[in-house]
Amino acid sequence: MPSDGAAPSLSRSAPGPRSVWRRKPIEGDEGAGSGLVRSLGLWQLTAIGLGAIIGAGIFTLAGAVAHTDAGPGVTISFLVAGIASACAALSYAEFGGMIPRAGSAYTYGYTVLGEAIGWFIGWDLLLEYTAIVAVVAISVSGYLSFLLESVGVHLPAWMLGAPGTGSGHKVDVFAMALCLLVAFLLTRGISSSARVETILVFVKVAIVVAVIVVGAFYVTKSNFSPYLPYGFGGTITGAATVFFAVFGYDAMSTAAEESKEAQRNLPKAIVLSLAIAMVLYLLAATVL
């Protein structure tokens, strides 16, 4: 401990450069030498967070959990999941303010626990995002297929899903095309992708708000009785399921080095995006 009582830096206690436990140093100049253009403001960061949090879960998971676990108490399930998610959000906000670097949990683990732990966390994140992107792409593909069929366009079965997911399915063309489109968009730079993200998030939020406003006129009180048909235990079980839907703000922490005043804006954007998403989730779940 320094004689003046100041806390030691994370990098100061690091082992030698050849150790797998060496820690990533934190430069004094925010983002020095990164080469990334800082173009993201508070609301663009918040849009990235909302885009990652609000997804198919707001409609799909709410109905599924209400049917199998919680009944009308699915609103409580979202509330419990939101409280648990808020704890993680505050942790990300704290790390985002202390270590405004790209990499999210990988960088945080590398800085605090060492390179070996960071390596495992990095691979874990890659596998996590691979699985999440695949699930979302497949879901969107299903929506597109249903939309085309509803207007009388019937596509060959071979292009509508991966082998084993349906009769005659060989490859999910829509899902592959969506992944390639997003990858191309990301290669255009953060400014372009952030603009598209903001537009899509605005459309998404507008749809959710429209469902809430219109649906509010069709609420039937009898549908809320019994409110907890599966007991309070069912709502907790449902909370474990819908937690998947209220997580995603960690995605914005990967853009830390492309954020203006990241130490101030990143924590605000994380908390703000979760708060807005939770209000929309609670209202939508209640109306649905």
C-alpha cells in the first residue's frame, strides 16, 4: 500500500511479462493509441443497449412463460429478472467507467484477474454471441417465411431451415443472409452501423409502444384471475427464463473505445437502456 494511502493500480501488482497471470495495464489517457474513432454519444450508446435488450423475447417469452410457469404473474417474473439484471448492469456500469476499453467482460477479466482468465472469458463471449446470433437469425428467418406465406409466396422447403428442423430442410438461407448482411454493415464502420442501429431501435420501440397503447383498450380483468395460478414459485421459475430477454446491455460495453467521454456516458447508457427496456417489458407483459 502506498504511503499516501492511495489504492494501488491494477497493473502495478501484475506478475512478470512472461506469466499467464499478467494483467492488462490501464493507460492514463482514455483510449490512447487505440486508433478507434470516438463517434458514439450517450443516446447512440443507449440505442445499442436497447437494441440488444429488446428483442423477440418481449413477445415470445412473455407468452410462453405465462402459459407454462407464471400465468398473469409473468409481469412479476419480468420484475424479478429485471432486478437481478440490474445488479449485473451496475457491475458493467462500474467497470465501464473504470476501464473504458473495447472487449467488455474479456477486458475486465484480463485487467483484474489476469490473462489466463481473460482468455477463457474471451472464448466464452465468442461462443455466447455465436449462439445468440444464431438464435436471433433463425427467429427472424421464421418471421420472414411466415410473412411471405401470408401474402401467397411459397418458397422451396430446402431453403427454409437447417437439416433436422423440418421436412426437406437443408439450409436456412434467410438466417445466413441476415448474418452476412449484419457482418457487412459492421465492416462499414461504427458510424454507419450506429445510424442503422438507431433507426431499427426506433422502429422496434415504436412497435412495442403501439402494442401497449392499442392493447390497453382490450384488457379484460377476468384474465388476471387467478393472478398466480402456478404459485409464487412459478413466477420465480419464469424469471429464470425471461432473464435471457433482459440481458444484452453488455454488448454496448464493447464499443467503449468508440464512445465519446466513455467514462461518463457508458455507465449512464447501461443504466438508462435497462430502465427503458424494463418499463416496456413490464407494460407489454401486462397487456399481453
